[in-house]
Amino acid sequence: MAVLRDQGGSMDDVIALDRRISNQIDKGRGIRFSQEELDLLILIGAIDVVKAAATEAMKKRAEARHQEREARMAEREGFSPRARISRQATEAEIEAASRRARRAFGGRDK
């Protein structure tokens, strides 16, 4: 913690800041930091921890979006007209469909 002393901070300042933050957490309230407190948070590396957590959260979000895009693309490919046809229609099915079409469009039924 020599860095703290070199930069004008002290162990007592860190302890006091910890108490202040802990009290606000216990009360369920927000907190505003003075410039000195922000400097202290930077000096002890707290901001680096926050940035690392934010980076990890952004990576997880990006991965989730990527997986969603992949799933949508696979779904679109899976529902292509060619993919729907999984077998050849039988003669009876073709004849029945043909009769329905002729009736629907006013053609002659055999």
C-alpha cells in the first residue's frame, strides 16, 4: 500500500471508505463518491475489478446474441421448401391432391 501513501491516500482512508460503502449496502441505499474517494478506488484497483466484470458481462451478452443468430439461421435453413419434402408422395396422394385442385378451381373431376 505504499502506492496509497505516495498518492496521498492511507490505510485509514480505505477502511473508512469500506465502512461507508458497507453501511449504505446494509441500508439498501445508493452512494455518491467524492473525487478523493474515486481516486482511492482507482488506486486500490477497484475500478479494474469493475471493468473486468463489465468486460465479462459484455462477452456473455455477445455470445448469447451470437447463439441466437445461429439458431435463427439454422431455423430458417431448416424450414426451406426443399427441407420440408422428406419423402416422395404416393400415387394415391398425388391423385387426391389433383382432384382437390380441380374441384377448387372449377375443373373436371375424373
